[in-house]
Amino acid sequence: MGRRGKALKATTEAVAIRRRLADPVTGDPATYEPDLAASLSNLGSRLSGVGRWGEALEASAEAVAVYRRLADPVTGNPAAHEPDLARSLNNLGTRLSGVGRSAEALEATTEAVAIRRRLADPVTGSPAAHEPDLASSLNNLGIWLSELGRRAEALEATTAAVALYRRLADPVTGNPAAHEPDLAGALNNLGADLSGVGRQAEALEATTAAVAVYRRLADPVTGNPAAHEPDLAAALSNLGARLAQVGRRAEALEATTAAVAVYRRLADPVTGNPAAHEPDLATSLTFMGMLSRAAGGDLAGVLHSTGEAIEIYRRHIAAAPVLHPPLHVALNLQAMVLVDLGRVDDAAAVQSWLDENPLPPSLGPQV
């Protein structure tokens, strides 16, 4: 329902109760550790939803550790706990990526995919029960492969995820209400992967389809804006990029401006969640500035929006080092606009800062 603060409060309380019940001295670990692990996994997702990335990673890692022990083939019960281990590994991958540890995210997600492939095997497993989870892990696998520059492999994984979700969301044989949001997410990622291998027309088609689904899901009358507006904003931002790549810059600016409007509302300090949504707002502001500058728009406005993005990045960068590359992109844009405005000395000061603060080697390729 999008009420993330209350969700976090409830899950935190559940973890506290289950820690006490599973205490090895005063409680009953054999009975309550599975429930504790489930709540820890949920806690990771809730903390991530409010932008507390480091704590989210800690909770998810602890959940994986508990499930590994429970699913151990010698001392545990793999049949009972492997599905939960795979889910927690999938979540751990997301948390690791959120703090810039893409290689470790790929490792965790690859393990989740391997488990879920086995569980969803049509001969030895249960496709009906486990295919949705397999599709989720394949979708994430594509994201982390793309982050590491392995674009062809990313496209293969995401294409497989989309195929599964299309079948699961089929209006005749599947369950659209349950799986359309996931299909839209996979289509959004497919657009990025197709773009990464130079198939721009197909990339635009996939991203346009994702936006159409999210618009329907986030409709204020017939849908659930609180739950789906963040995804709609992300898809609109990606649509702007896809349109720009095929030379439709006016439409690209329109889509990106729409994304900024949604992110502003989501990041509002009174009614929204700045910790979770400000970094995405900053990214859209930067891209909007790029498009506006290219179209000969108001340079003072571009400078203002870019400065806002830089301020946001600097405020959040301690908690999310992955924001270093986009900060450098925004600063480069700021320097160019300052030159356009004839403020050469100010531009030189920005460039001097960039020269003195290069990207860490591990983050550089992400620019």
C-alpha cells in the first residue's frame, strides 16, 4: 500500500519478538529460527524502502546466514528451507547492489537462480510453485550483469524473465493481477538491456510497454498510486533515455520532466520519503538538464536543477557510495552550463574539484 514507515515499524517489532523466541539460551531456536529468518529478510526490504541501505544489507545478510544453516544438506532440511534460502539470496543481491557491491550482488543472485531453476524444473520440481520466483531472480540477474558490463548475458537473463512473466500474466491462462507489476519491471529492464547492445528501436518498444502498464497500475482512480508511482517514475525516466537515443528529444524531455514531477512528490519532506527517493530525483534532474541544454532551453534553469541534483547526491553519498558516478556526471554538466553562461572561472573551479576527486577505480566503469 506504499505505507513504508508503518511497514518498517511492524516488521522491526516482529524481528524483536522472534529474536527473543529463538534465543539459544532462553528460547527455542529449532522452532522459531525459520520465522526469525523470514522477518529479517522482510526487514531488509522494509529498511531499503526507506533508504536505510546499510542496515538493510545487514538484516538481509543475517537472514541468509540463518537460512544457510537451516537448509544445510547434512544438518538441516533442504526440502523445507531451500526456497526461503533462494528468496533471501535474491534479496541480498538487491541490498548489495544498493551499496555499490555489484560483483557480490551477482554472486548471491546467481546462487538464487541455480536453486530456483532446480525447484522449478518441470520433471523434478514444481514449476507452478517456483516459476514466479525464478523469473524474479532472472530479472535481478540481468540487472547485476548489466551493471558489470556483461550486456549480452544480461539481455539473455532478462529476456528469459520477460518470457516467464508474460506467461504468468496472461489474461486467459495466468494471473494478471498478481504478475503484471513484475512483467512491467522486467520490460523496463529489458529496454535497458536492449539499449546496451544497440537495439534501440526494440528498447524503446519494451520501455513504452512498461510505462503503459505502470500508468494503469498507478492510476489514482482504478489503481494504487502509493504502491506503483515509484516504478512509474523509474520507467518514465528510462523512457526519456530511450527516446533520446532514437533522436526524439522533445518527447524525451517530456517523459523525463514527468519523471521529475513524480519523484518530487515521492521525495517531498512532509508527505513523501526523501531518503528513499531523492537519489532518483537527482538522476532525473540531471538528465532533464542534459536534454534541456541540448534543446537550447533556459540555461539558468538547467543550472538550478543540476545544482539541486548535486546537493542531493552530496547529502546521500555517505550512505550510498554508488552515487559517486552520477555526482560526477552532474558536476560535469554543471561545468559545461557555466561555460555556456560565460562563467568560465566558476566552471574551472568545478573542474578543479573533479580533477582532485577522481572516481574510485571500482566505481569508475559505472559512469
